[in-house]
Amino acid sequence: MRFINTLPLLAGLALAACGDSGTVEDPANDPEGVAEAMANLPKPQAGEYRTVGELVEVSVPGMSEEETAMMREFMTRMFAEPQSQCLTAEQAEEGYESMVGNMGQDNDACEMTTFNATSDGFSAKMNCDDGEGNVGTMSYEGEVTSTSMDATMTIDGTDPNMGDLRMVVRLQSERVGECAADAG
């Protein structure tokens, strides 16, 4: 498992914010507790959402400055490319719970170790170890409303090919209108 491959997890977790749901003591072994915490969140509004990311920091001490600069440039372009998604009425009705409830379930290398949601934000942490030398943590925190999301993901890890790695990514999403007629 490469840490870059875990970035899609951010989209699901980053939407998990607000609500007076509290802390889940053992989220990896208490999916019902996470679901209960998430059930208190407001429902997102259906519509078209635009998401833009920002590479805040990338550090790979074992790489040359030139290689790091190339990696930074590539990732900056990748995250800055706006993405659009139509959230249908049916998906909105499911709320944020279905997105977060499945987080990490298709990734045996990562386990959620902390989860907390409050009335205005969330935080979570996952520990990862794929058994092949890729180990580390992914921490998430952010805020969400029924029409927007602002979240930050921090990855601190070790990759057998690159060595130590630190990456911080900010992801912002906002509702920009109704979905196109053919989008669902």
C-alpha cells in the first residue's frame, strides 16, 4: 500500500464533521459507535459540488532537492485540478455516515485508531502498515456544513522506496448549484 493511494480516503472522511456526537473510544472495533456518532450530523444538500485540493507541505528527506521539487510540482497540479461531483437526493439522504462508515474497510493495511466529531468539526487518525515496509499514520481534521467542507489530511510515514515521508493536503469542497439534468 502506497500512502498516495490512500488519498481517496480523505474525500470520505473529510465530509465527517459537525454534530454533537463525541469521541468513539475504539473506532476500529466499534463501527456501530462511529455510525451512531455520524448519525447526528446534518444531511448534505443534494447538488453539484466542486472540490479543490492544495498541497500544503511535502517532505521526503531521503530525496534530492530536484526530485522533491518535481514531486511537489506534480502533486500541486494534481490536487489543484478542480473535481466536480453530483450528489443526488438519494446520496444526500444517506448522509455522511455511509461515506465514513466504509472508510478503511477495503484497506486491510489501515486501522482507524481515533475518531471524534463535535458540533463544528471532526478529527480522526489511522495507523497503517501493509507488511511490506509502508508504515505510518494519517490524521484528518476539518469542518463541514450542509453545503461545504474544509479538511486537512496529514500523512507521516515510511515508504521502502522513498524513505520517510510527510505530506499535508487541504481539501475544500462547496456546493455550486444544482446537478446537471443528465447527472442523476
